[in-house]
Amino acid sequence: MPAIDSKRRKPQRASAVNVVEMIFEASARILQTDGRAGLNTNRIAQQAGVSIGSLYAYFPNKDAILLAMARRELVLLRESVMTSLEREDPDTPPLRAVIRALIAGYSTRDQARRLLMEALVAGGHSDQIREAIEVVTAFLARDGRGLFPSPPSPTALFILTRAVDSVVRLATYEQAGFLHAQEFEDDLVCLVEGYFLKRDIDHR
């Protein structure tokens, strides 16, 4: 993948941010309907309603656009999960709120998101996926606020965050018909609660 030119413009003003957002939105629509094969800079610019020169002012090629989009998707997903953890909602237990946020986050434009994550891994940036999960893991270790029945060890947090993230992500990518079913959410909650129940019994 060609390296991104660090001298290219970075969006600072509101108008520049709008151009980048339009480029991202157009790219996501193309990915969702036609896949990566249908993506090229001319088509992105046309659907975004910007000149090809404006597009190249921010991104040297479509790979740079995909990488930037993938990084932003990770940030948005992490923020969604963190918000669900920090929100006071007596009707929704924290564990269920986190799982619900993950399902909602991954299932938005599932094909586009899958292709973005593939681009991130192919570009040698899979560590950023790990870092996004680690931020949530660190929060849980510091302040679970009733998320777990007992204080989680680093090993337990590693296993659970990767297990739940992987199940939701794969269910999304494989377009599982049960993705938004209540049973799917319930079973993921049971997965986590059952893990800790078994762990507590074994350590007594």
C-alpha cells in the first residue's frame, strides 16, 4: 500500500471537515453497494460532489481513504461502548448495554465496515484494532461499576473482550439472521456471566 503523504492537508476548518466527511460518506456508500472493486477516486469524488483535485488535496489514493475511514470507525465504536458504560441507566445493566452497543456499532453498513477492517489489517495496522479494545479493557479493569460479578483479572478481561468482540464482528460479517434477535444479545450476556460464575466456583 502506498505511504500516505504527511504533507497533505489535514482537515482543520469546518469546510475542510465537511469535504472529508463527504468523501467518507461517498466511499461508504460505494463499499456497501459495490464492494472494494467498485471503489476508485473518480467515482468517490463524483458521488461526494467534490472535485478530484479537492479529494487529492486530502488523500493521495483510495487506500489512504480506506485507512482513514477504518481508523475513524474504531474510534466511533470505542466511544459508543464507552458511552454505554458511563451512562446511568437503571433499566439496562452495564454488561447488556456494552453488548448492545457493540452489536449496533458493527451492524451499521456491515459490508463497508468489514472491508474497512480488512484494509486496516492488510495495511499492517491490525495493532490499532487491538488498541481500541485495550482502551475499553483498561476502563473495565479500573471501573467496572457492576459490570462483572467479581473483580476481573487481566487474563479474564483479555478473554472476554476478545471473545465478545469476535462473536459480534463475525456474526455481522457473515450476515447472520439472528444478529438483532433478543436471543443473540441474551446469549452473549450469558456467555460473560457464565464465565465468571464458573471462574468464581473454581476459585473458592
